[in-house]
Amino acid sequence: MKEWIWGRNPVYEALLAERRQFYELRIARGTQEEGRLAEILHLAKIKSIPISYVTRESLASFGSHHQGIALQVNSYPYVDLQQILKNAKESTDPLLVLLLDTLKDPQNLGTLIRTAEAVGVHGIVLPYRRTATVTPAVVSASSGASEHMLITQANLAQTLAQLKEGGAWVIGLEEGERSQTPDQVELTGPLAVVVGSEAEGMRHLVRSSCDFLLALPMRGKIDSLNAAVAGSVALYLIWQARGFQGLRS
């Protein structure tokens, strides 16, 4: 199945990651071929991707953020859990897997993928149903980070059981009487972090699989954070607890 990725960063990261097949690159006529666009064209020529110059209006179907460029590719290459565990084993960091329990908003999914890639998460697990998946809109929202991130679809409860058998502690993000603050939870060991859906949070079976529930301290008047913001903050707190391992110099 073919689809279109648009925007300079998403297209560039897809070409760089080389995890998809590439069919056609479309560029708006009159676009200055410099900076990131020049890098994209260089990669496209190396990979022998057909390049078409089209009107800017013809790219409007991709939305207002196409930036004069679109790349036709095959559908997103999901992996299996074993590839994520292999990725973790080959790294020097303790296991860190992000599980998203029926997150619905593509923007939230894209934001969490982008954060996960930035802090070194080894992989992301999505459920089979009732969830946002990695569509072109999510690729755009992640600014192309999805092209580098290993993502699988699986039964979350079964996956959590498998991760726990392998030595991971499961932390669910949720406000409640059982919840602990970040300074009360050990964040340096192998972890599976669960973020629930925007409206309903974690489903009962997934929540019951958690070893800890983590609540982010707040001092303002609002009583909760957006799911993507809360998940991103938690991932950065984990990375900080691990001494910012792998930080780029």
C-alpha cells in the first residue's frame, strides 16, 4: 500500500532512515533548492527516486504544512516486540519501552514518538484496536521521528507480562490514591512506561499490570496534563534519572 509523506523534516528523515520503499518525490515549482531541500534532493538522486516538479496548489491536499514537498512511500514498517528487545539488548542503556493504551489523537501520538526518539526509548507498543496508528499525519506530527523509532502493535496486557518476565518494572501514568511522585519511584532500571488514552486513561487490565502508578506533581490551578505532555515529561525524568545516557556532545 502506498501513501504520501509531506514536509521537509519528515521526508528527509524517511530518506535517511531507509526503512521504506520510495516511489516518487514531488517538489513545488519555484521552491529554492537550498538547505534541507538540497539535502533531500541529493539523497533522492543517490537513491534514484523519480523527481516531479508540480504546482504548489497540487500539494494542497496534504494540508497547509507540506512546505512544497511530498514523498510517495509504502506503508509504515511496524516491527515485532523481539526487534525492540533486540534493540535494547544491543544498546548500553537499561530497557525503556513506551506503551500507549488506546491513545486517539494523531498529534499526541506524533508528539510522544518524537519525545521517545529524542530520549532513547527502545521501542513503542500500540494496541491492535481503538488507537491512533502511524499515519502520514502522525509522521508529520513527529517531525519524522517515527521513521527512526521501532513501533509494534500487540496485546498490551500480554506484552506487559512478557516484559515483566524479562525483568522490567511497569510504571503507569495516573493520578490517584496509589500514585507516587517521581522521587518515590526507582527510574534507573529496566522500565515499561504506560500512557493511557486522553479521556479514559488506562484500561483496567492494563492498569492492574502496573507495578507502580506515577503522578506528576503540580502546583497550578489545572488538575491534569495533556497525555502527550505528561508522557513526555515522564520520559525526560527517566532519562534524567539515568544521567542523560547517550547525550549528544
